[in-house]
Amino acid sequence: ADALLRRHGHACWAYLTACNPGSVILSSEENLARSAQLRERLAGWPFLEGEGSAPDGSWPGEKSFLVLGIDEAEAHALARGFHQAAFLAGRLGQPARLLWTA
């Protein structure tokens, strides 16, 4: 993550999803629509698209966004606005942290 941040001139990042709000599994169509809404809200920040999934398959994969340059307060507001329980965030030279929205 540090190399990516340096390459793009940023000091912080967050990994966000809009899928399965409140830990309630939605249909693929609903999750795709929510992901499109989050993508629109990310206008202005550079991001990479990915998918978060449980290694043991106990939870479906969720379309996610690694957002560069977004601070924790902005990421928190987005995650909370999409009814997510938590999100990942990090800063240059520091380990990733799981941050709860409640």
C-alpha cells in the first residue's frame, strides 16, 4: 500500500464497499446498484476496484473500492451512509486498521 500511495502522491487510503448493508445479504442486482452509487460518490478520488471475500467462502464476495487520498472522516461518512458496519483504512508507513462505523 505504501508504494501505491507514494506513486500517486497520497498519504492515506480506505477500502470501502456498499454491498450487503447491516450484514444482510442482498441480491447481486441490489449490490451492483449500490456499488454503482458508491462509485459515483467517489468522483474526485483515485480508486481501484476489487472484491473482498471470506477465504473460507462463508460470506459472498463484495465489490469494493481501494480509495487513495481519502481521509478517515470522509471514508467513515461514506461507509456509514451505505450502512456498513466497518471499513479498512490506512496511512503511509502505518498498518491497516479496521474501523467501526457505529
